[in-house]
Amino acid sequence: MTRLTESDPTAHTSETLPQSENRIPTSITWGVVAICLLPLLLNLFGVDFSSFGEVLTPDMAAELNPTELFEAMHESLEGSFVHTLLEWTAFCVALLIVLLSLMDYSLRGNPITPVLGVALFFSGMMDGFHTLAANRLLTVVAPTQDLVPFTWAICRLFHALIMIIGVLVLLNRTLNQKHTNPRGNLGFILIVSGICGLLAYTLIYFTATQEVLPRTTYPDALLTRPWDFIPMLLFLVAGVWIYPKFYRSNPTPFAYALIISAIPNVATQAYMTFGSTALFDSAFNVAHFLKIIAYFVPLIGLAIEYIQTYRRQARSLFQDLQKSLKFIKKLVHNILESTRFTVQITRSGEKLEAMMTHQTQSTTEVIKTAQTISGRSQELVETVAEIEADFEKLRMSCISLSKKLGTIADQANRITRITRTIDDIAKQTKFLAINASIQAIGSGNNQEAQGFNIVAKEINALASQTRTTAEGINPIVQEMQAAVTNGVEEMNTFTEAHVRAITPRISLINQGIQAQVLSAQKIREEITQLGSSNEETSDYLRQTLEQMNDNLANLQQSVENLQEEINRFSRDPQSLL
């Protein structure tokens, strides 16, 4: 549990609480008054609250057996036992007060309750010393008849003074508003605790070391215990003036309980001052019992304040829970809206996954197409290379044919020369025929002349035929030469103009196809890499969608559970308190 406030320890004042909540119930107040008056009324009706016990003398002890002696000793200590029970009960109540006050300080950071709780605790410590000293459980030198009433008076005086001083210090501190710092509050509490402890130890040490203590009981006087009259006046002043003033500045149930506690404190001192004449008499025991009531009243006030603190925290928590409930409802609505939006995102993601899958398939098909293009381009490169090789062979064949045509032209020239030689021979033969005719004419012999004429005719006919043949061959050879010459020129022209012109174009085509092959391979590699990335993206998207679906399912379940809790809390808000 956290503190209600750190800066304003009076935040629980009448400004924020009804006046009735700043007081203890009226029934408790009247009950305390009735308890204080009841012993007096019972005494008037003859009821005795004394616990003297039977005095055990040495003569009586000598006549008893061990068992009877044991019982007699306990009966003789009846007063001490009752006194111890009453005092130890008061000490335990004081211990509860300081514990509860420290718990209240841890909740609210208000130094008022721990300071007064510590004061009451050390008053209880003095009562504890009074009990231990009366039972001789502490080393003291004074006789019991003087020690018990004196320590009682000292403890009661210490109680009255320490409470008055503590309240006055707190009043001054509250008016000056110097206790807003929690560390300063803690230091102030420690200082007060140290001072109270030092005073208590000083009184205990002084009382335990004194062999002779002042007389405190006067049975025949009006004030049978005059030392208790001073604490009675102090409690009366505190209850009439100091405590009410403190309550007005710090209107809390604990401060109001201090006012009511003055009633049993004054009654306690009145019973001791005017009624107690000996140890363990009726007024003595009634006073010790009323002292317990005087401790119980602040404990009740502190408990009521603690309960009110818890209720204030519960109300504050309830208001915070109401605000949180509204916020959570709004948050649930936003979560549901986000869930619906996330569902849409999931569906879009599923569509995107399908598109990625389709894209992956398309990429695979493109890869196959690119591979096909690359293969066909490679085949085209090889075909172009073959065409280039064939054109090279054609060029070489044209060159070879041109050489052969040149050879034919040379042979035709030789035939022309031979034809010319034959024509010359025909001319010479004709000249021989003429000579033979001349010889025939010149000879006188008819037979010889006839023989020369026949030879001359045959030679002349042969020459004419040879010349005619040579003349017929010569045009043919000339036409052949002309045709060969034209063929050689055309072949050379074809070789130079076409073959050599086609070769660079084929090279350009080959380079373009090579570049196309490289581009196709690069496209295939990039598409392959893109396909791998698409597969990885698709796998990651699939895993993300699966995780998103799982998270959505868990979120939906959590929202449903939260909605159920909100509905349950809306039906029964007190179930969380």
C-alpha cells in the first residue's frame, strides 16, 4: 500500500471528511465514562476489588507441608499477580499503539501519530519497569512498600508530561508547517524517540539506585497519595485545554481519542489520590485497570483512523478503478478496432502473399523464357558464325574463280596468238601455192606443170581453208576474252563490293547477338536473384502472417477475458476492494 500523501499530512482533516468521522463513536465515549464510574458505584454497593491475599508468617509456614506451603505462597502473592497482569496488559496496549502508529506513518507520512505513539510507548515502558521492579525482577535497593507507589507516581507523572510536551511540540510544528519533508519527519520522530528513551532511562536508573525513596502514601489524609494529585491536574489540564486545541488543529479520531483518554487518566489518578491507602487495595486495582482503559482509548482512536485511512484509500482506489475502468473500456474498444484493422492487414497480407507467389511463378517463367532466348541467341550466334565462314569461303572461291578466269584469259590470248600464227602460215602457204603455179607455168613439161598446178591448188585450198578457220576462231576467241575479262571484273567487283561489305555487317550482327546473349544471361541472373528474394520475402511474409494470426488470436482471447473482468467489475465493484 502506498502513502496517501507526501506533502500534506493533514489531508484527512475536516475539510475533506465529515465532522462525525473525525471523532470516535459517542457510544465509546459514554462507555469509557461508565467504566470510570462503575467501580465507584460497585464499591458503594459493597463490591471489593482488592487483592491482598493471606499473609504467610513463618509460624504458619512451619506448620504446612510442602504442597500446602506452595499453595499458601501463591495465595499470599495474589496482589502481586493481579498487579503484574494489569501493568503488563497496559504495556502490551502501549506496544500495540506504537506499532499501529508506525504503520499509519508508513501509509500517510504524518509524524503526529508516531510521535504520540512513541510517547505512549515509553510511558508503557515505565509501567513495565514499575512491574518488573515491584516483582523484584530488576535489581533495586529500595523496599517494595516504598518502591511500588513511588515508581507508580513517577510513571504517571512521566506519562502526563511526555504527552503534554509531545502535543505542544506537534502544535507548534503544525502551526509552522515545517513537517512537509518526509525525511525531516523521520528525523523528528527519531529525535523525539531518543529524548523519550533518554528520559525514561534516566528515571529508571535514578529510581533503581536509590536506597531511600520519598514517602508517597498517607492513609489518614484527605489526599492519601498526594504525589498522584499532580499528574491528575496535568491530565485534567491536557483534557480540557491542550488536547482540544490539538484536535482543532488536527481533527482526527486519534486526536479526539486523546481528549477522551483524559477521562480514564483523571479517574485513575482520582482513585489513587483519594482512595488508595495501601498496595493492592480496591482503589489501587481499579486505578491500574482504568490505566489500561486510558491506553485503550488512543488505541481505539488510532485503529479508527487506520480504518478511515484504509477506507479513504479504498474510495480513492475505487475512483481510480472507475477511471481505469473507463480507460480500459476505451482501450478495449480501441484494441477491438485495432484487431479489426489488423485483420484487414492480415487479409491484405494474404493477398500480397498470393501476389508474391504469382510473381514468383511469373519470374520463374521469365527465367525460362530468358534461358530460351539465351539458347536461341547462342544458336543464332553460331549460325551467323557459320554464315560468316560460308561468306569467307565464297570470297575465297570468287578469288579462286577470278584467278582461273584470268588463266582462261591468258589461254585465250595464247589461242589468239596461235590463230595469228596459223593465219600467217596460211598466207605463207598461199604464197607457196602461187610459187608452185609460177613453177608450173615456167616448166615445159605438162606433167610437171600439171603436178605443180595440182599441188598449187591443194596448197591454195588448204591455205584458204586454214585462213577461213583461223578467221572463224579469232572472233570466238575475242568473244571468249571479252567474256572472261568481264567475268573477272564482275567477280572482283562482287568480291570487293559485296563480300567485304557484308563481312563487317555480319561482325556487327555477331557482336549484337553476343551482347544480346550477355544481356539475356544477366537478366536471367537478376531474375533468378529476384525470384530468390521473392521466395524469401514470401516465406518471411508467410511467417509474419502466421505470427500475426497467432498474436491476433491471443489478443482476441485476452480482450475477451478483459471484457469479462470489466463486466464482472461493473456488476460488483466491491469485489476488487
